[in-house]
Amino acid sequence: MDSHIPLPEPLNAIISRLEPKSITNFYGGPGTGKTNLCLLAAIECIKGGGCVTYIDTEGGFSAERLKQLTKNPEQALQKITLIEPKTFEEQGRIVRSLEKHKTDLIILDSAVALYRLEYADPKAETLEAHRELSKQISILSNLSRDKNIPVIITAHTFQNWDTGTNEIVGGDMIKYWSKAIVYLERTNKTSERKATIVKHRWVPEGGTVKFVIVEDGIKPSGFRIF
């Protein structure tokens, strides 16, 4: 199959496709569309004849939602290997085992949920946990290059009280390994979201597009690109 997986309209107005040999990172707060974009990318991969490894750390994967997004849900479910780790340690074991998987797209949704859950206590060994998270993301980066496939990860945000901005959990480390980063946020309109390119190897940074989440996927919100 073609390893360049297209992204749905209107997101394709700012990034036309997922690049193989690299990690694409969708990050944002709760309900900003991260899992929807993961599912839509999985469907596009399957349409092109591929199979998907989907690691769901938050219980966000929904077979019912998948049925809304594709006309062939049974085929899609057959082509998706769903793995649901319950601890950050288990997540690490799964990531290290992916070399044995035959797959055309790896999705880790979310890369940081179990990390945050396990190490929420500020007295915990966060430096060790940070190194482990970095190792997991670096393994995924190597797998994307070795297998010539795209990898998607999602991440959460936290509010930096010094600057008042929402920043990505994982900081510079997760930014380093992610070759394309898209920030997702809510707008003041119901169901409307905004996607902004934060980092990309060949697309200008700062490009944004607004979209709405609907029953059968995402749709343009006036086609306004800023």
C-alpha cells in the first residue's frame, strides 16, 4: 500500500497526508478531536489496503464510533489490532514488542495518559519516568523509519501558570521525536475545533484550520484558513 496516508478534509488543507518514517503528534485538551483524527487516519490506512496497530491507553477507542465513520466497519475492525495497556510499565512492554507486528500504521492514543496517572505524585521518580517515556517515543520513531510507515501519537496539555499558555505534556522531549505536531483546541462555538501546525518538516508552521466534529467524521467550518 501507499505509505502516505491522506488526512481528512478540512485538515488536509494544512497537512495533506501522514508522512512515513516519522511521528505525527496530535495534542490538545480533552474533547478536542484527537481520537477522532486517529480513527479517521486508521480508516484511510485500511481503505488503502493496510492494517493498523492501535494502542488505546485511555479507553477512548469505540467500535460504535468506528461504525459511524466508515461504511465497512466489519472490515475495519478486522484490520485493526487493538491493544489496551493498563499501566505505564505495560505500555512500555507493548511498544518494545511492536517490532514483531506486521502493520502499516501505529497509533498510540495517548502516549502520556498512563505516564501522568502513574507519576502524578510530585515525589515520584519523575526523572526516571521521563526517561522511559523518551525511550518509548524513540522506539516508535525508529520503528517508523525501519518499517517505512507513519506513527501517530496523541498527548495532553497542561497550563503553564507562569506564561498562561497550554503546553504539551512531555515537553521538549516529545517535541523532539515528533516530526509533525498539530495543536488541537476548542473554539467558542459548539463542536468547533481549531488545528494549528506547531512543527513540520515541509509545511510552514502556524497554519490553522477550523473544523466541526459531526456524526460521520469532521467537516469544514466555513473553509476559513488563517
